[in-house]
Amino acid sequence: MIPRQSKKVGLIFAGGQAKRFGGGKCHALLEDRPLIEHVYHALRPLVDELWLSTKKGYFFPELAFARVIEDEVPFEGPARALLRILSSLHPEDLILAAACDQPFLNPSLLSFLLESAENEGALAVMCLREDGKILPLPGVYRRGLTGGSSFRDLAPKDRLLFLSPEQWRRFDPDGQSFFNVNFREDLERACRESAKRAGE
């Protein structure tokens, strides 16, 4: 029997209320493209399918998602949504997850996250800040996890792989992959950063 080829799924979380931003964050423009489109194109070359996790009635017709999964409970949070989505996957399949407001995802780091999950057989691969705080998105996850409403609650602990800053900064020295647009000021900062990159 031919071994089953594991499937890699890119999952974008877009179910939050974006209160701090003032709403409509995923559609906010950076380089004349919605924030979510930057995330979409960062994930697409690395995965077999792209899925969207979002609130009821919220979708992006301009982007082709293989699946759109609506939150069962409004604004249930990404950790709960992730666990529910994972339950429908084959144990060998991997989810590469990111938020819709992370426009500077580093492809080399994303590839390293996937490779680490495959090589170590981990149920989750997450990065850590210097102060020990978990950076769950972007991250890689697979079926078998349990937990509550927070990524900190994920279990079993012995199947979680945490990458140290020394490990992940080899691919993303400035940690731009973990930059989130939470406030309007963050979007302005992102625009300045994007303009700076374009001028280099």
C-alpha cells in the first residue's frame, strides 16, 4: 500500500471584531492590497490548500479559499477555532496558521516551521519571545491537540515544540512575521516599513 501523503493546509484567521482598529481590519489597504491578501500570498506557495476561519457571513470573494469555516460561537477566538478545525483533519496533515493582520510573513520562517513539525513529529510548533511569551501565529498545528480558549492551554505538553528566539531569528532577524496590525497607528507603521523596503 502506498503511504498516504500528508496534506499541508494554510489557515487564515479573520474572525475577530477588530475593535482596537475600528473594524474592517482585513480589508485595510497596504500597498493598495488588503492586509489579508498579503497573508494569502505568503502562505499559498507553501501549502496544498488555503482555508479561511471567519465570523458568520464574512468572506473575501476576491480570494480563492478551498474552505471557509465560520465560527460556531461568535468571536470564539483562534485557539478554539483551531481545535475545532483540527478535529476534521487526518493526523498526518499540517495546518500552517496565521492571522489576517500579519502582512510581513517571512517565507523562510514559514518553511522552517513546517519542516520542524515534520521532522520532530510535533503536534504544534510555536515560537517564543525573549521573555518566554508564546508567539502562536504564525505556527504549525496538527490533529491530536486539546486545550481551552488560549494557545497557552494546548496539550499534551510533551508534543509541543517551542522554537527559541535564537532558532527563529536565523530566518526572520527582526521578527517581522509576528507584527500585527492592531491599531490604525500600526497600519501607518506598516506603510512606512513597506515604503522603506521598496526603496532599498
